[in-house]
Amino acid sequence: MRTKWIGCLALIFIVIVGGFGLRAHDASAVTKLPYQAKVTTTALNVRSEPSLQASVVGQLRSGAVVTVTEEDDDGWVQIKGSKISGYAAGYLLHRTDSSGQTAGSSSSSVGGKASSSPGSTATVTADSLRIRSGPGTGYSVIGSLKQGEQVSVAGSQSDWLKIRTSGGSTGWVAKEYVGQGAPRQTEQTHSSGNGIKGKLIVVDAGHGGSDPGMIGTTYETQEKELTLSTAQYVKQELTRLGAKVIMTRTTDVKPELSERVHISETNRADAFVSIHYNSSEKKTSGTLTFFYSEKKDKPLAYAIEAQLDKSGIGLRSNGLSFGDLYVLRENSTVAALVELGFLSNAKDESIVRGSGYQRNAAAAIARGLANYFD
């Protein structure tokens, strides 16, 4: 009996010690959770599940502070606020310190902070880094860099570095996203073959959810329905050509503009195309293709417009136009936006409602993308 009692005490001791050891191990594995974070966008959608297709359970305004309790590999975080809980896009939140101030970037650096000395070299540590025309987010985006790329430092101002790329282009980048040292090795995400085969294309159906877009003046056609059906046809055509496709929405939801861009950048897409239908107070008719960056985006817009113009889709092309549009301006991926007819024009609306027109337009867009990569 005494031997059994001693054995029980020994077992209890082992369990207790093991339990303490397990707790210590678990604690070291999750020390960064939970933490406080601040909303950095105008309005942050909080969803029921970590998916763009999940229902929106509420919104948080810029500056709201929440507790992040869970993170996943796709960039979603589970949050708890004073009045709402759910899931949100983690990149729209910035971690705060104990005083409530925004903490430093969580991006890992390469060999420490980059030197501001002219002539020194620096390496991009973020997945994608925008190059701007001046030292601040208010300046236009003139290019982008990928993780691991090296640049030469030409000067600095506050938290910004003036840099020169390997191709000779100059501009400004945020200092916190570059570091010193050798470029890190990155995985090759897409096929390196010729043409569009294996390329990853993001197809963005404009509007959605509570935002119908333009409503036709003759048949009350909702733009959000046309963009989704046309985007699905574009996906079919691109898939047939051997491309990989990600849709920003596949149902009647409305991703924020920043979410659409985030999908493109986090998946390291090879191209982004946004589908829309137009409106005008004048009796304007036809298609119009937009670009933002002359160097980055215009070649893609030109390739798509050329196919819309010569393919006989049913409406004439009005050519190319510069567009200071969020999904183009803030997108480091090569991007174009197409307006496929005017819902304010009775003739255009009658034509674009048909599946035949949408299929032909989708095929022209897909051929334009293929020609761009060829």
C-alpha cells in the first residue's frame, strides 16, 4: 500500500512538472499573441470568417484599437473590439506598443537597417515595395521592387531613401522596408516559360454588394452584375490559354479597394485587370482602357485595347486614357482597368447585357493579356 502511494506521488510530481514544462513551451511559442493593433484605413470590414466571401459583421473606423488574438498564413487576423469581434485583413492594422503608439514594422530586415550614405547599397525586405516620385506617400507611384532586389542609395530625407535601381531608374522608398546585406533568396512563384501559360492573373469584378455601380438608364442594368459575369468569362478564357486566375470576388460581395490590391500583391500576380462599365452625361459610346503608370501599366493597357479595337466585339474602342484610380495607382502589379460600354447610352446598354458581347469582350481581354506576355 505504501509503495503504491509513493508511486502515485511520483506520478503526480511528473504530471505537474510536465505541465509546467508544457506551459512554458507554449508560452514561448505564442508570446506575440494577443497584442493591440490600430486600424489604419478609413473603414475596416470585420467579417464572420477569414475570407473575402464571408459576410461583413461590422466596420471599424480609422484609429480604432482592437486586440489581435489569432493570425493565419493568408494574412487574416482574428480581432476583438469593444463592440465587435471577427476577422479582418491584417495589413490594414498596425501593431501598437503599451503607450498606444504604432510600433515599428514587423518586416524582417536583412543585415540591419539600411545606411543613408550616398553610394551605399540596400536590399528590399518587404514582399513588394513601391517606388514614389518624392519622399512621402502623397507622391505618385512610379514603379515597384520585389523582395531581395538591391538598390543604390543616392540620398535620404526623414524616413525616406532616394534610390537608384539596377535598371537606372531613380525614386524614393520608405526606409523601414530596406536593409543592408546580401539579397535574400526567394522562391520562384510562377512559370518562367514564354507567353501567358503559367502566369498568374488577378481578375477584378468592379463594385458588388451594397454598391451596384452604374445603373442603366434604359433597362436598369446593374453594373455589379455585368462586371461579375464578364469577369467569369475572362477567367474561362485565360484558363483556356493556360494562365492561372484569382478572382477578387465570385459572389455579390464588395471587397474594399485596398483588399483588391492586397490580393494582387500578396499573391505576387503577374498582371491585374479590373472590369467595369461606364457612364456619361453625354451620349458617349464604346470602350475605354485605363492605365496609371506610363512605364509599368501602359504596355498592358495598350495590348488589351488593341484587341478590343480590332476584334469586332460590337462596340468601338475609345482608346487609352490615364486613370488616377486606386486599384491602378496603389498596385505594384502591372495593372489595367477596362470600361466595356456606357450604361448611360441606350444602345450600349442593350448590347452589353447580352452574354455574346460579354464573351467576345472577355476573349479580347484575354488575347490582349497573352499578347502582352508574348
